Amino acid sequence: MSGRVETAGRWGLVAQFPAPLGARFARNKLAVAGVSVVGLFLLFCFIGPLLYSTDQTHTDLTQVNLPPSGSHWLGTDAVGHDQLGRLMYGGQVSLLVGLTAGVLATVIGTLWGAVAGYAGGWVDAVMMRVVDAGIAIPALFILLVVSAITSPGTLGLIVILGLVSWLVPSRLVRAETLTLKNRDYVLTLRATGGTHGRAIRRHILPNSVSTIVVAATFQIADAILLVAYVSYLGLGVQPPKTDWGGMLSAGLTAAYSGRWWLIVPPGLAIILVVCAFNAIGDGLRDAFDVKGRG
Amino acid sequence: MNILEIADLGVTFSTDTGDVPAVREVSLHVRPGETLALVGESGSGKSTVALATMGLLPGNARASGRVTVDGTDVVGAPEAALARLRGRTASMVFQEPAAALDPLTRVGSQIAEVVRNHRKVSRSEAARAAVDLLRRVGIPEPERRASAFPFQLSGGQRQRVVIAMAIANSPALLVADEPTTALDVTVQAEILDLLRRLAADSGTGVLLVTHNMGVVADFADRVAVMLRGEIVETGSVEDVLLRPRHEYTRSLLSAVPRLRLSGTDAPATQEPPVVRLSDVSVRFGRVRALDGVSFDVRPGDTVGLVGESGSGKSTAARVALGLVAPAAGSVSLFGTDLGRARGRARRALLSGVGVVLQDPVASLDARMSVAECVAEPLRVHRRGMASAERRARVAEVLELVRLPKELANRGPRELSGGQRQRVSLARALVLRPRLLVADEPTSALDVSVQRTVLEVIAELQRELGFACLLVSHDLAVVQEFARRVVVLRDGRIEEQGPTMATLLHPETEYTRRLIAAVPVPDPVLQRQRRENRAALGTGAGA
Amino acid sequence: MDTLLYLGRRLLQALAVIVIVTIVVFCLLHALPGGPARGILGPQATAQQIAAFNHEQGLDRPLPVQYVYYLRELAQGDLGTSYTLNEAVSRLIEQRLPKTLVLTLLSALAGLLLAVPLGMWQAVRRNRPADYVITTLSFVAYSTPVYFLGLILVLVFTQTLRWFPSQAPQGDTLAQVFADPAALVLPVVTGAASMVAVFSRYMRAATLENLSEDYVRTARAGGAGQYAVLFRHVFRNSLTPVVAMLGYYVPVLFGGALVVEQLFNYPGMGLLFWSAAQSSDYPVLLGCVLVISVATVVGTLLADVVQRVVDPRVKEGRV
């Protein structure tokens, strides 16, 4: 029932060591599908416009509100923008902001969590109370407040998203650091005169990589979703630039009157990409055998 | 009729990297009222045989052959039939009492559950039966204890609860898989006494799986020795233990550290101590881990720190290493007060110490090659050393610990436990330290491997002249390798002195009981020791 | 005794967190462009008018002093006055919060009632087709923006099938809310979907972990059938980590409420916040943030306490 292999006793030689990382990841079909999806979308959004160029800045009132057809594969919106092109164009922002913000959040969180975990004591206690406070404040609310105060551009958006999302990775990295700090090889190093710096640089950080990578993948997924929320609520990038969330917001009322092509493609795009990143994160976590988000 | 009949049992596991045959053509039998010990090291397949007997093999295992328990076939039997068998005709006791019980259910309820699985009784009747069983297994105040949660009981008490669950429905066969391995030696002796008494009282057949030859001598009537999935020797316990025929059995028996019952001490040196603990006390929260502990280790000497779990021996070693700061008292290393040393001076001081810890898996950073692991102290303390010289030093020390040169570029994952501990030892010795601190260096290894590692340490000590602080729960190991012994109990020193004198003529009751509880792999001798121990009286039901 | 010490320590931690939250909110309050003055007096205000206003409101005193005043106001329940609605923020929140709580609790309850059995079932049927299907659906549900799901639900169930109304109950009192249960269905389902996705995964992982624990083997060795073991032992042990996660999920629930209320026009705190964001009504915005954060801290504390009651093992002081 458990599937646990009992080849050797508790400490004996591992009769065969587990298959290499790549093979383990490849066995998770969902994760592999995720990688393909991400790859396809990256191509679609960044290479696509080179093959299928449309005008996304000027309006064309002769082409307003057209359903999908031969000349506009996904129709047009209320100001005449071609929707397929807009999907690519918006995707660039969604993906760029999501990827960068996710990585930024992971970097900040890793630094914070590693310091807290390694230092221990009251330093750890204070740093973690700050994290608890940050988690207690709902991200969406803070985002709205901050966006209301300052209308951020793309860069500002990335920074704000990163500042709001670093909390979860920090807790994961802190837990990992605590575990690693007490590993025998670190204790041995310190007992024979090794410095804290060496312990962190040579042992703790390299062994945390798997946790950090998994956390980063989930953060990217979350960031793309969060950007979509912020833009939907009208406080993300401003027109004529847009992202998928903004497209949803713009197409909202139109959808009620039956113009489904304005919301279904961007909605599906968000779902597919976020799903893909979550699947990749899940697959990485299983392949690395890391404990993290369920 | 045999209570357990195994004919040509084969078990194969399907894993990530292919099929692994864990058990090959094993045949054995257990008669009612008899105890058969199944002995082997890790990977021998003995636990797999035990699980197969109960039909508890994991999902990725395929069994072939015949296993018959009291006339019922187990291999290939439907789950419903097996559930009827388990807990009634055949019961099992496992190794880890800590994890064996549901942490959220009271122990009385867990015992009652086994009763109600097989008998149609009311809840209150089952609860009464549970209390009764607790009494039978020697738990004091059974009515009160029945409503305790597992975490409120000690390891020995938890194992007694598991045993209570096993005998609840008077099984004809009891399968015990390393039932005392995770317990302290005095508790082990008591649990074995209990099992023996229960089996004798009810004529139960026992299949005892263990790697400990002393336990075999203490308990078994017959022995079967397993190696790599096959049985290599069977016979009565006197025959196999005193007159072993198979080469493997012989090597196994010779590798077991035996408690000697006579011997003299070598004279001690009078040079100033390499490490000295003076009146050290350590507290972790409200727990007093060490209380007023004083001892020292002199150059070239090996001092053994012995004690049961919770005695503070590991803590004492960590204090000596400067990993734990004492709340009171002082620690001096090479004549300097460790508590006051800081920065570069402290690091220089610590460079004279080598460390080997218990867990072979966690001792080495799996991301570094063997050579890199061993070279780390060189990088920390001899920054200016050229890489060619470093490589030479690493090769030199690997040879010292009898490891082949080719292993230098492998990763720790590719090594066996014994090899990993020797790499750990190489790393500890690469700077030619004056002190080696070894905390249970071989406890996690198989018996035959233990001997190699310990012999290497002893040989290198003679050659290189370092002092050694050896922490161990195994009195036989300490007796063989240490010149002085410090017996710890609940954070305090019970007694200390030259090894032979202290262990063979102990002054305190506790030490006497500790030694009496260690089983010797000689059945005739062990029977005598058991009677002597009974005369001593046991401690409170642990 | 141990429990009391633990509770005391958790309470102190919670207080510390709340203090930090007030500091954050206070800083945001003072990061506003032009400060509250411009908000109230309007963009046409002259520099003198602003200075006079600031002096009157005590806004030119040093920041730490203002923080102390702020704390004092908070202690008296004064969260300021809305710029646009001309009412005390605390009254507005008092009015709207219960409705949001109803929606959130219903969503959470529905979500858990579905997630827990689903997760357990998935663990038992691990890696079989049913597990894969549900896992994929969970991923999709987890990755879908709440408003998109709501939108689709409205399009399908309201416009096409005409089963449920497109707006949530509009009334002011709780009684009015419950008077129209059909209107609650779509909002609750929308709010619960993400929760089901996340918690079924947690439950699945916790159950799987517990299934390979030693005590399962002991129980089976005593003759218990597979399902008996599952319900008697594994279930309760798996629930503990899930309960722990509930506390941290509270802010997510409120975030979801924001979007759901906006989509279904439900007059709760989320909609209040949303309108305030549109009109830059900072006192309302920050008052809401404060209340929700405190609610989260309380929620986490409760979850911890419940966990400790359910799991009697002595918990090590987790920082």
C-alpha cells in the first residue's frame, strides 16, 4: 500500500540510487506538457508579432467589434484592435512581468529567509514576525492601494509585485536553512573551525538550490496571476499597452452582450500559462524530492 | 504441525531502476513454542521475510513460493483472509516504537481496536481487556496509562504497548522484527524477558528477526543466517553460535564486539590533558542535559563516553567541540579555555580537532566529491596550499583509512555506509589533529563493517598518536577500544575510571545493571548472565 | 501549564504582528501624494489651505508622535472618515463586514467539505486515471483568475441556462442576504473553487504521507482492513497540517471576496474597498486593510489553537 521499497535496512548501502533528475522529471507527463506550453507561448508572444504584425496603438474605427473571421482570426475589439495580435502583445507584458516579478520575489525571499534561518534567535523571531505581518495583509488589497497612489509603469509593477510576493519563498528558504544548518557536515565544519560564511556559501546555499528553484517556479505562476488581477481591476499597465488581464477587463461588458472572443482567448491564455508553471513546479518538486507547497 | 512453514519463498521488488530480488528460495519452519532467530545484516532480506509472513509486503513486491501460517496460505491470499489472520493467528512487533503507534489515539483504544477486530465484544469489554493486557506486559498503573497518548510514554513503554497489541488475541505465531534495536540496552533486556515469558506462557512460536548476535543467544532456540536473500546456515542456537560452519557465519560472529569478562588495564599517561571539561552544566530550555560533568582526555588515550539515551553523552562531546556553550563550568582545549577563545585564535585551536559523527548519509555533503569533502579542512586552515599538494595530502590520507584511490572522484552517494564513515575519518585526520571526537561512529553500520572502521581508527591512533573521545552506547565497543570510560546517567557522571576496572568491578548499582544487561553471543554464557541479572533485580518498568 | 505558556507566546507573537501591520498602514497613510489634505480639499487647494488643514489635523507634528495619536485613535475604534461617503470608516466597515464574512465562511465551508474527502480519495487512488483527472482539474481551478471563473459561470448559468441570477443578494441586513439563497450560489461556488483546488492538494499530500507511516503498518498487522485504517487513523493525522494551512489562507479568501463581490455586485467589504479604490478614498482603503489584516492574524491564531487542541503532542516553540 505504501510503495516504499524496503531493499536495504535503515542504514545499509542503497542498492541502487534513484534515476537521474532529468529522467525523474520527464516521467511527470503533466510537467513535461507544462514545459511545452510555456515554450509555445513564449514563441507565440515574442516571435509571433514578427510573423503576424498588427497595429496595436492606433484605433481603426472601421474594424470595430468584428467576430472572428478570415482577416481577423480572433475578431476585433471596441476600438478596432485585432484581437489575435493583441493577445500576443498583451502576452509579452503578462509573461515579462510575471517572470521578472516571480524571480525578484524569490531572490528577496531567499535572502531574507536564509539570513533569518541561519541567524536564529531573536533576529529570526523579528524577521519572521515581519513576514507574518506581510502575509496577514492581503496582497491584492495592498497592490490596489499602492497602485492607486502611484500609477506604475511596467518596471514599477514588477517591483511592487516582487515586494508583495517575497513572503512565501522566505518561509520556505528559512525552513530549508534551519534543516541544513543542523546537518552533520555543517556541524563538522564548524566544530573544526570553519567560518559561518563558508558554511553558507559552500553548503547551505548549494543544497538549497532545489527548494529555491521550485519556489521560483511557483512564484512565477502566482505573479502572472496577480498581474492579471491587478490589470483586471484597472490598475496595471495603461492603454494602449495592455496585458491579458487588461484585455479581460476591457472585454467585460462586451462579453455580456455575446462578444465572447474578447474574453475567452485571454482568459484561456492565463489559465494555460499559470497551469503550466504550476505543473512544472510540481514536477520539479517531485523530481528534487523537496517539501514545499502542496 | 509447524506453526510457520516457508517453502521456497522468493520476493522481488520492482523499483525505478529495475527488479531487485530481495529474497531467494528461502525455506524455514517454526514449531509451536519454539523461537527461531533470523539473523543477517542490512540487505539480507530478513525483514522482507518477516513482512511476507504477515502478507504485509509493500505494493511493488511480488512474492512466489509458499508461506503457511497455522495451515493458512499467505502468498496470494485475498486481503480479507489476511486481515482475519493478522492480529489473531499471527501478530507482528516492529522496530521503531516511536512511530509504531497512532499519535492521536490513546494507547488503550489502540489495543482495544485489535481486540474488536477479531472478537465481537462491546467497547467497554474491549477497554477492560486492554487494561488487562497492559498489566500483562508490565506497564504500571494500567488503568491510568490506558488513556495516555503515545508521546507521553517512553520508548520501552511504547514497545510494551505494541507487544500488548500483538498478544491481544493469543496468536499462535509472533513475528518480531528487530523489536529491541531502537531501545536502550537495559530496556532491551527487559523487553526480551517479557517476550520470552509471554511466549513460554502461551506456547507461541516466535520468528525473531535481528542482527544482534547477543539477542539471538539470549532468546532463540534455533537460528537461520541470511546473506543477500538466501539462508546460508540453520541449526540450534548452540551449534550455530558456538560451532559455526558457514564462512559468513564465522566472519559475522568474529566481527561482533564481545563484552570481555576479564582483563587488565594499560597504565595511563600523566601528560597534560588534550581536552578537559570542568564541572560543566548545560541546559536546553528547562531540560538539564549535563550537570556538573568533569573529565579529561589525555594525549594518545581513548576515553569512552557511555550512557543510555538521554544520558548527555552526545551533549558532552559537543561541549568539547565548542558547538554547545556550557551554562556553567569550563572547557579547555589543548590547554586553552575554549569559552574565551574567539576569531582566528579559536579557529586555530579547533583545527587541531577531527570529528566523525554517527550518520553516514548526513556526514558528507552529497554535492561534493570524496576528494573535495576530505580536502575541506585544508581549504579552511591551509589557504596557501597549492592544489597539487592538497591532492597529494588527500590521496595520502585516503590510503591511511584503507580506501582505494579511485574513490576520490566519486560522489558520496555511490559509497556504502562503511566507506562513507571512512571518508569522514579521512577528513577528520587530514590535518593530523591531536584529538579525534567520534560520536557513535559505527552505530549506524552493519556489524562486519563496524569492526573494520573501528580497527582503522585504533590502528591510526597507534600510528599518529592522537587522543580520542569515543561516544558510544555499546559497552563492548568501548571496552575494546577505550582505555578509560566515563559512565553518564541523566546528565551526571555515574562513575569513571580505567575501562576494565570500572566495567568489570563497577561501584554503582546502575553500572552493574548496565553491564548485566548487555547480551553476549554465547548462549550458554548468556543463560548464566540472565540468571545473574534476574538476581540483581530490574529497574522500574521502563 | 504548557498549553498556557504556548498560548501566551502565540498571543504575544500575534500582537507583535498587529503592531507591525499598523506601522505599515500608517506609513502608507503618509505616503499619499499631498497627504490627506489634498484628498479632502481637492486638487485646487492652495498651499496655505493645505498648511492650515495640516496644522488643524495635527499633520505637521513629527511622525512618531502622529503614530502614537494614530494608535490612540485605533484603540478608540476611530478609523477616520471616508472622503467620499462622509461617514465614519468604522461604521461603514461595521455595516459591510458581516456580509463579507458570511460569503467567505460559506465559500470556505463549501470548499473544505468538498476538498477533504476529495483529497483523501485521490491519495487512495494515487496515480490512477481518476487521480490524474482531478489533479489536472485542480491545477486548472487553481490557475484560473477568480473573476474569469465567475464570468464563465455567469455566462453559462445566468445568461444561457438562466438558473441563477447574475447578482448576489443586495440587501443591507443579513436576513435579506439569506432570503435569496439562489443568488448566493454562484458567488459561493466561485469563491470556493480555488479553495477546493488548493486544499484537496494539501489533503492528498498529507494523506499520502500518513499512509506510509509506521502506525498504518501496525494497525494493519492487528487485522484492520484498509478502509478502517484510513478512517480511524489516517484521516485525523492528515487533517492536522491542513488545519494549519487554513490560518494562512484567510488573506487569500478575503482577496477572493474582493473580486467576487465586485463581479456579483455584492454589498460587502470587498465592494466597499473596490469603490474606494476607484475614488482614491484612502481612509476607507486603509481602514479595510487594517481590519482584514487583524482578522487574518486572529484567524491564524485560532487555527493554531485548534491544531493544538486536536493534536495533543507538545509543540516545540516554533518561531
